Amino acid sequence: MEYRICLVYTGMPVNLVKRVEQELNRRFDGDTLTLTTQSDPSIIADAVKNGRPSKAALTRLLGMYCRAADAGADAILNVCSSVGDFARLNQPSFRAIGVPLVRIDERMAEEAVKAYTRIGVIATLSSTLEPSLRLVKEKAEQLGRQVSIEGVLAENAFGGGADKLVEAAGKLECPDCLILAQGSMADNETEVAQRTGLKTFSSPYWGALGLYEAVKASEG
């Protein structure tokens, strides 16, 4: 099968772009995959400055979703977790026109909630932490799971190595798994897991799985 996937970014760290594309190509192995990207770094800059994206920033984001659908995308992957709440709100509309809009972190949160009861969420940006905590809570409620959820901000760790993430994990009270809230943290997943001894989730792998499942389901 041939699929056209649009990846919607705010910022585009090179490591994140590479990781997301690798995971998608691996997941859709055997299919013909055409990846396009749209990005607007001003959206994440706005969210970081204000603590959450402004109306103007979200209007620009909605425009990217619409342009992707208008250009013939079979599905859209929202890569930025800071705007995940807005992606969720728009999912029914895009589902109605036959273009699944998938949050990169949704399938990850679902898997964590299914398997663990004490979930620690680590973010390097305050604008990402609250939406990520809400997502985990929503998934727990949807699945009828009783879980404890705790978040921590790894100060000055954006774009850095695992040391500050491990330090942040040490501030959490006895989690049995960790969620790295931003896709750009995925390169540290293995080291954080090894050094903390905890199952650690990052979103590119799970985002690719969620997108794959949504695309295949839409064919039915």
C-alpha cells in the first residue's frame, strides 16, 4: 500500500526528525511511505514564553493540519506534545474527513497506563509537562485504571544528555515506570532506563505505532 503521511512539528530538532522518520519507515516496512513535513517554530516559542500556546499560535497550528489534509495526506502525526491538547480536540473533525490526526504521545500514555500503576512523567519544558500529565490521566480514566501520576521538570535539560533526566527521576516518589514527555528526549531512553532501573517510555516508537494502527483502521 501507498501512504502519504504529514508530520506536523513546531520546533524540529535534527535528532527528533531523524528518529520519527526512522520509526515510521520501520513500522510501515513493506508499504510505500511518502513523508512530508510542516513546521512553525514560533508555536513552541510562544508556548514556552506563555506557559501554553496562545490563540494565535493554535490558529497557525490548525492551518498546518488543514493544509496537510488539503494536500492529500492520508494521516497527520502531531509531533509536538506541548500542543497535544489541541490535537486531541481536533481529532474528531479530521476523523470525519477521513484523515486520522494522531498525537505522538497518545499510544505511549495508553501503554504505560495499561502496564503500570505508578507513573512518573519527566519533561524539560513546563509547556509540555501539564499536557502530558493530563493525557496520562485521561487514558487512565478511559481504561478504568487506578494509577498514581507524578510529574517533574528537568530544569535546563532541553536538548541535553541523560544526567539531568536521571537526576529529575530521583525526585519522584517510587514510580514503577517513567515517561519522557518530549519526543526529542528519545535518544536518552535507554540510558535513563539503565541508570534508574525503570521501564522508560519515549514517544517516537509509540507515535509510529499509533499512526500505523490509525491508518490501517481507517481502511476498514
